[in-house]
Amino acid sequence: MQRKSSHFVPIAHEAGNSRRRVERRAALASVIGTTIEWYDFFIYGTAAALIFPKLFFAHGNAEGLMASFATIFVGFLSRPLGGALFGHMGDRVGRKSTLMATLTLMGVATLLVGLLPTAATLGPAAGWLLVGLRFLQGIGVGGEWGGAVLLSMESHTGNRRGLMASLPNIGVPLGLVVSVLVWSACSHWSGAALLDYGWRIPFLASGVLLVFGLLIRLGVPETHDFIEANKTAKRTKGPIVEAIKTEWRAILLSALIRPSEQAAFYMLTTFAVLYGTKSLGLGKDLILNALLIAAVVACFALPFFGYLADRIGRCRTYTLGAFAMALFAFPYFTLLNTRLPVAVIGATIVIMVIHASMYGSQASFIAESFPAHIRYSGASLGYQGASIIAGGPAPMISLWLFETFHSAYAVAGYLTIASIVSAAASLYLGRNKDVFQEGGLSQAVGSH
């Protein structure tokens, strides 16, 4: 008996090491790929605030600025389409191959933005081509989140799925860090040089990042949950249809928990940049540096809140974050209005950490609300559905509120209302998510 035991211990140990290597590789591939995709998404947002109004829309006047911000919304409008398209693909053929497709689409669309002639050459057609490429960007990023989260979470078989699911979300602040660094480097060019060719560099760099990201994801195996679901569950030919039919309440609530998180983030990375530089007279470098520091802090805050979601529950972590955002909305703008660098940087860090409390716990919270065989479809539809009601309109709503009421506190009121909606939806989803599922197939650790 002793010989038999000693024979199997090394085998079990080797199997455990192999499993951990797969988990680490899957997490790394998710983070790197997501970082590249969000870098692509964020460089567009910065360009839409500072560059595109002058080159593509009405020579930079107020109408051109609103038109440029509207193209940001186009990217959000197409995200549910990307979630549906790639969600279907991810539940049918697998997470890995789907993520290769999302990364390719996003990278190529971003590269083409960098090659696009401006309105001085093509006239109004240049603006429409920009809109089309932004639409493709939205489709790509719409399919990315669900696959990246599932690749990391479903490759893990232990009790740290909240932490593992939060890791791909680090790609958001990392993408923001890289985009801010690149734009900061480009801003050293003179105004004419920046508008002539300098703005194209961040977009053209996406081609290099695309090749790197594809090589990383190529070496990742398919996830454990997807393989097991195909063994034990009836494989549906229409996962999107089944998800909508059987899990529509979970999809709706997954979308409704996100307004606080999305409105805060896209207000911070678009409207706040414009408000700080144009209305408060703060230097562009101060605003970008504040975002950079806050994004670095968020890289550590996100996995912490993913870990916390494993310890005290997904719902509790998320709901507390939503209430914290509601309480901080007005103090955030009060601190910005002081024009003191330490107050501006501190306020940006705090709001980014509050955002991380929701975003870090959100991945497992949403993903685990759906059975594995339709999880990519259901989670993507819920997650990306919020893009239409929250993330996409946030810059335009913020700008409209400010121009209408001539006060940033009107924007704070908007963020407060969005946060209350998120908190209420989070409580309801956390209380009922097991009921929404057939057979309770989720990992419902600490959900209540």
C-alpha cells in the first residue's frame, strides 16, 4: 500500500503543477489581450476629445465636438452586437478561437483609423469612415470581455474564481496607462505636427501590439468549463436565443448593475479631461498624469476587490461600491474645482478605486449568473447591453448637462442617480441569480 501511495503522489503533484501552469497562462493571455483591446479603445476616446473635432468635424467648434463625442457612442452602440456575435461563437466553438477573432478585428480597425485621410482630403466622407471603423472597434471589444473573463475564470477549478475573473479587467487600467503614456509622448510635438501626423502614431502602433497579442493567445488551451459543458450539457445550436429565452432577467439585471461603473469611468476618461483643461484651465499634463496614477493604482485595486468578492461575496462587494460612488460624486467635482494638483490627483485616484470595487467583483458576479453552456452569450449580452444605456451616452450626457446647467454638479447628479440604479439592481441580482438558472449551474460562492 505504501509503494502504491508513493507512486501516485508525484503524479498528482505533477498534474497539479500542470493545471497551475495552464491557469497562469490563461490569466496572462487574458490580461495581455484585454490590455491591447482597451488601449485601442482608449486612444480613440482621447483623440475624440482633443484631435478629431479639428480634423474630421466642423473644424473643432462646439458642433464638431459633440459630433466627435457621438462617434464614441457609436462604438458602444455596436458592443451588444459584438457580444451577441462572439457570444454565440464562444459558446459554439470555444473561448480561445473567439478571442483570437475579437483581437484581430479590434487591431485591424484601429490600424485603419491611423491610416484614414482627414476631412481636408475626403470631405464629409472622412467622418463617416471614422464612424464605420469605430463601429467595428465596438464589435471587437463587445466580444472581448466575456471571452477574456471566461478564459481566466473557467481555467481555474479552485475557490478563487472571483480573483481569477477579475484579472482580465486589469487590462482596462493597463490599456489606459499605455494610451496615456503614448498620448503624453505624442503631445510633445508642436500643434501642427500633432495634427499632421503625430496623432496617427498611437493607432499605427496597434498593428505591432496585435501580432504580439495573437502569439500570446495562440498557446492557451480551451477552458475546463467549456470542455465539461460540451460533455454533460445538451449542446444548443442557438446559445444566444436560449440565453434570451431562459435567462432574460439575469441579462437585464447584469446590464442594470453597470450604469454607476460605466458612467463614472467614461465620464472620467472623456468629459473630465475636457472639463479640466477647457473650463478649469488645468494643464493637459496634470489631467493625464492624474489619470495615469489612478490607473496604476487600479491595477492593484481590481484583483484586491476580486479577492474580496471571494471572501465576502460578489453582491455585497459590488453594492457597497455603487453606494460609495453615489456618495463621492459631488465631492469629486468639488475637489476638481479647487484646481489644486494634489486635490485633482487625489480625487481621480479615489473615484478610480471606487470604480475598481465594482469592476473587480463584476466579472464573476455576472459570469456566474449563467450556466456554462450559454455563459459567453448571456454574460456578453448583459455586460454589453449596458453600453447603450450607460457607457456610450455618458460623455454626451455629461457634456449636455454641463452646457445646459453650466455646472459640473449637474454631471455629479447624473452619476449619483446612475449609482443608485446600480445598487438596486445589484441587490436584486444577488438575491435571485440562483433562481434564474436551470439547475443552479453557477459557482454561487458568497453570492448573497
